[in-house]
Amino acid sequence: MSSGDRSTEPVAAPPQPPIFTIGHSTRTIDEFVALLRVGEVEHVVDIRSVPRSRTNPRYNLDALPAELARCQIAHTRIAELGGLRRKSRTIAPEVNGFWINQSFHNYADHALSDEFRSGLARLIDLSHDRRCAIMCSEAVWWRCHRRIVADYLLWGGRAVFHLMGTHRVEPAALNEAARAWGGGLAYPAA
């Protein structure tokens, strides 16, 4: 092809980095950072509703960002993605009837809100060109609202991995009950 020719083929956008999920649990900061290093995480996105811990004060919002900065890891809190949501007065119970656990049901309802969409958009923007991990306190993803955030990311075409241990990283999979509904995901009962 000569220098004057122009290709009509679209130029593929570079792939976006994966997004990880992690729970701080009772880990020391060194253990937590070692786990982040497994995923080469550059930015922790805190999605806790209550960004503090009586039993693990090193994860309090007034301490954690500085601890991570010492390790060249950024920290951002996105309160709009926080868990511990109340029962919706606007979403019919059957929309997310798959979730028997009321906390997950409430969060799935919240995920259909403008507030959640705004928080998710911030997360997607932050993770566009850097490796991010969404963080909550629960060690295992299947007992945490991170699983629903992961569903939305997967539905949007992002790769998501759960950091479980230094030798255990699990690829996330979209919940089988998830269905596109009203610009978001619904989880109807089978």
C-alpha cells in the first residue's frame, strides 16, 4: 500500500484492562497488597457502604489510602456502589425474585437505579486505562455485593476476576439468572 492509501478497516481499540474484585477480610496490609500484586492492580476502588472497620482499623477510610499510596496503589471510594441497601419501594419484588437473600435482592434493586449507574460509570471510567480492583470487606465474592457489580461489568463486556488468594484467581461468570431489563439487569425467579 502506498503512503497515500487509506485503509477502510476500523482500527481496533486496545483491549481494556480486566477489573478485579477483592475483600480485605482480616488480612494484614502486606497480605492485602500481595494479593493486589497478583492482579497487577494499580487502583483500589472502595465500594463499601461503611468504609471503616472496628476490628481492622487499617482499612478505615482515614488510613487505607495512605497505606496503599506507600505501595504506589491509588485509592478511590465510590459510595454509589456501596452495599447495605434498603428494600426498594419502586421495583416489584418479582423483578429480582431469584435473590432469596434479602441483602442481595435489595442490592439488585439498587443496581437498577440512577445512583448505581452513576457509580458504575465512574468505575468504568477509572478502569479504562488502569488495572482496578473493587474492594469490600467480605473475603469471598459470592457472599458480597461485588458479585452483582461484577455481573454488570461482565454484561458490559469487561473481563472480571476475583482475587481469592495468591495462588487463586477466579474468572467471574455472569449469573445464570441475570436478564437484560430496563437498561440494567434483572434476576427473576426461575
